Amino acid sequence: MNNNWSWETFMDALPFVLQGLWITVSLTITCYLFALLLGFVWTFLRKVPNKFFNWVVTWVMEFIRSTPPLVQLFFLFYAWPMIPGIGVTLSPFTSAVLGLGIHFSTYIGEIYRSGIESIDKGQWEASKALNFSTIDKWRKIILPQAIPPTIPMLGNYFIIMFKEVPLASTITVAGIMLMANSYGAQNWSYLEPLTIVGIIFLVLSYPSAVLIKKLEVKMNARFDKNAAIK
Amino acid sequence: MFNLEFYSEPKPKLEGVIIMNAIIEIFPQLARGLHVTITVLLASAILAYLMAFIAGLCRLSGNIIIRKFTGFYVEVFRGTSLIVQLFWLYYAIPMLFGIQLGSNWWTGVIAIGLNYGAYLSEVVRGSILSVAQGQSEAATALNMSRFQRMRLVIFPQAVRMMLPEFGNYTIQMLKGTSLVSLIGMTDILYYGDILRSSNLSQAPIVYLLVLVFYFILALPLIWLTRKGEHISKKGVANG
Amino acid sequence: MTEPIVRFQDVHKSFGDFDVLKGINLDIKPAEKVAVIGPSGSGKTTIIRMLMTLEEPSSGDIIVDGKNLWKMKKKEKMVKANEKHLREVRGDIGMVFQHFNLFPHMTILENCMTAPIHVKKENKEEVRDRSVKMLERVGLGDKLDSYPNQLSGGQKQRVAMARALVMRPKIMLFDEVTSALDPELVGEVLEVIRDLAKHEDMAMVLVTHEMDFALDIADKVLFLDEGVIAEQGTASEVIEHSENERLQGFLRRFRG
């Protein structure tokens, strides 16, 4: 194996690795949208007024959340087709969307819930006192207050998702990580292509994180929680 | 035709037995990886906690060089993926330092430890900063030195605040240990992969059991995290 | 004439462009009880926060017991005080805060004991005895092992006073200590202060809005207005004989 850093290899690997960028980015976006949607389902399920059902939902979420997404990907990719009756073969991309999407939807669901729970009790009472209908109550009072504070948190999860997407290289999704590994396998030098992957992640995620931090500060200033009480 | 139908009748029962037998067969196989998973988790958690406090405090230091340097470490490790770092270190350590660590175990521990150390250092820093200003002022009014203020007043409160996040990140670390199977470490997932490739039709039970294994390991951590949340809710002044 | 224990010499303080204090000159004698009154934003709290080293003056000198608080001698030149110098000089000063600032992770007794043990390196048993006595004196002898969040606001403030007193300060600063309390709890805290004023020979500086109380116990009243001491004297001098219109207006508003 090549044991010395070479800028020549670096420049040679760069276009090769970049070929995978589109897949990485589009997988991130697809996973994220799927998780955002599925998050609503969890929030809704946890609102069902049945103790036993709630308990089951809570622990299913806990199970998904505290087991490795890597294993969940393997399950969907290798095991799902083998399940008698319901199993179908999933493409690597679909497996990744389902696997990472489901995994992170449990976190997203919690964010939605925290948004709803952060609303002051007085707001619910006020909307009751003003005789709003259920739909109006949610549309005009609750959601406009619940959504904005969650936006920075949701933004953070977009970045987290982006950084988890290279896991999909293990089930042959041809993003930058897989490209780097296959370049390494072909040329016996892994370090340069992997460094490129690291730099790409840094270049894309760091500015986004800074942006979200700014957004958070702005949101906090606008939605001073004490304002409703003062 | 007739024969087939005759045979298909007791099938549900038979399938149940097959699954039970498979579980009994698979479980001990997976358990062989328990040792690696747990030791990697413990060692990387210790490294991560250590890095968290060192880097967290360094980022609050008055010295700008120390601050920038730790900032660089934190942002690089938070800005890239664990899997990328793991593979990078796997190839870089022998090259950059000219040493073989002797085993990939260390590579896994260093990658996971440094990665989550970076995340946790932000928790340490944030908790220290969020201890109310008045606490430090009261300590000053009692004529405590800078070090005493930190040790007796700020730190004990900050640590309480950190507990839930330390719990959460330890669960993340447990999940992260599954990556070491990718660099050839014989952890739970590694044995799962072996079983799967030797008998593809067993894949669903194998991976389900792997997940159950990780979940069982996570349960005490989940419990500790909830306990930590409970503790952190009392005994802290912030604002 | 006794030497003052605290002396402010032309002390200025500004936050950014905003000048809070515009030249404060002030002497406090040992055992003197001083009340600082004035409209909010007049810089009352800033005066005692600078004395406690929580805020650095922009210019001027603060002398505590003959020693310059914020400046020290280094190679024959006066330079900004370091942490060590500050600790040396502020050791005789104690402070009680508007928001109590009790240590929430310690019991009431530990709150009182921690500083004498760690800062003054005193004997633990001795400190315990003294702390228990002090807590009994403020009426909390039955709460020694409670945590601050189990107490009412008035009780918390009494603990805060005990905590400061155990350090045996020569100067005690009270920063609007009743402002954060429910009205029905104000009395119990003022009672403790009155007791201290009567029986302790330390200097006390009270920043307060409890006008009648302040005028009652104070040897000297300072009326702070727009960053300067607009009026000072005994209570009766300030109330009855002052020509200062802003002071009269202020008193009318606060004394009903």
C-alpha cells in the first residue's frame, strides 16, 4: 500500500470522489424529507389517548433510537427481502432512505412534541376562552408559536443527517464515501480520497451550522418565552 | 399434489420451531462479539469524557491560542462523520505516525472517543456558561479564588446539568461502536454479518437479534439518562 | 476623628457610552450604617458592586481600610490589581444579593460553612458551631439540612445573610435585599437587618427601596441622583431640611 501523502494522488482522486456528491446530497435531502414526514406520524401516535398504546409507541421509538442505524440499514437491505410473505428487494438508495429516515424520524418527532409542549398553558386557555374551533386553535394559535422555535433544531438534524449518510456506503450507495473507498481499492491509496471526503463534509456542514446558530439566536430574541407571561 | 398438501398442513408449527431453534443457535454466536462491543464502548466513553472536559475547559480559557486550537479540534470532529474519521484514522495512523497501534481496537476507540469528545466538550462548555452569573458573584462576595469558584460552586452545578446529555451521547457511542465491525473488529455486528453470509435466509432473525442485543445494552444507559434528567432538574441555578 | 473604613475618591463608572456614576466621593466610618436611596438607574447598586469587586470602576480610587482596592503597587508604579490583591483587600467585605444567590447544590448549613473552611481555612468544627448559631439567630435553626429550593424567599434571604455573617465581615453590603420578595415576607428580612444594625459593630451599606426602614436605622443617608450624590446627611437632615426638589419628590412618591 502507498504509504506517503501525495498531492498528485489528491488531485487525481478529487474528480473521482466528487462524482458521488450528487448522490450524497440527494440522499440527504430525501432522507430528511422522509424523516420530517414520519416525525408527524410519531407525534400523532403519541397523542392517542390510550395508555397501553402510548407505552408501546414510546418503546418502539426508544428501540429504533437506541440501536445502531448501521444495523438497521443492513436489516432493510439484506434481511427485508428474505422475510417470507412481505419481503421485497429494496434498492440501496431506497433502503438508505427508509433506514436513516425511520431512525431520525424518532428524533424529529420529539422535536415536534417539544415545540407543542413549549407553548404556555395560558395560550391554550386563552384560545379556549376566545371560543376558537379546534382547527382554528391549532392553525392560528398553537402552530404559529410551536413551529418557529423548532426550526433551528430541525436545521441541526439536517446537518446530522448529512453526516450519517456515508453509512449508506456500506450498502453500496455510491456517494462520496463509496467513491473514496473504491478509489482507494483501485489505487491502493485511501488517505487522499478519504481526506477529500472529510474536507467536503467540513466545507458543507460548518457554514450551515454557523447559519443555524445565527438563526437560533434570532429566533430566541423574537420568541422570548417570558413575553407571554410578562 | 396430494402429498404436498399433506405436508403443508403442520407448517406453521414447524416454522415456529425453526425460528426458536435459530434463535437458540444464533444467540451464542452473537454473544461472542459482546466482549469487543463492550470494551470498545467503555474505553471510548472514558476517552470521550476526558476529551470533553479538557476541550470544554480549554475553550473557556483566557489564552486565545489554546481556545483556537481546541476550537479547531471540536469543529473538525463535529463537522465530519464518525465513519469518515474511523476510516481516515485507520489509514492515517500508520502513515502519519509510522506506528501500528497493534490492533484496530485502538483505532476504533480513538475515533469514537475523539468524535464524541468533541460533541461533549460543547455540552461541558455550555453547562458551565449557563450556571447563573449570580452564583459566581456570590462566590466572589465570599472571597473565593477563581479556582475555588469553579471547583466549589460552578462545576458541581454544571456537572449536574451535563448528566442527561452525557447519557444521551453514551447511547450514541454505543450505536457508534457498531462501525468497528467495518474495520474488522469482531463485535456483535461482525458475527451477525458472518451468520448472514453463511445463511442468507436467516438474515431477518440474525439482524433482529443483533438489534435486540444492542437494545439490551442500551437499556441501562437509557435508565441512567432518565435518572440524570431527574438529578439535573434539581439543585441547579441557571438563568 | 476615626479613619474611614471605606473611602470613594472621585469614582466614575460608565457602561459603554452610558455614564452611570459621575464622580462619587464618600466616606464610611467603621460601624456606620449607611442607606443609599434614589431613583432606579441612578447607580446605587453599582456603588456597592464596585466595592465588592464585581464591577471595575472606570476611574477613581476606592480605599478599603487604608488599602487601594482596584490598584496595587508594582515597581513603584500603581497598576491594575490582580486577583491576589483583590482577594486580600475584599476579605473584610460581605454582600447580600437581591436574588439571594444561594448555592442550590448545598444544604443551608453547607452554604454557610463552605467559605470559612475553604477561603479562611478555619477549623471545621468551629465553623459548624458558628454557622449553626448564626442560622439560629436568623430563625432557621430547624432548616440546617434543607436545600435552598425547599425554602421561601424570605428564608432564603435570611440564609444569605447568615452565610455572609459567618465570614465576620467588617463591612456588609445589602443590594435591594427585599425587592425580590413577596410583600408578606419583607418584614422577617428587615427584622434581621434591624437586629444586626443594633447589635453588630460592622459598617453596613444598604441599597433599598424600603424608605421608612432605611431612614429609621441609618446613621447616614445618601440620595443618589443622575450619577452623583445629590444629598447626604442624617435621616432627619435629609428628609426634613433638604431643599433638593428631586429628593422631596422622590420621598413623596416612596413614602406615600
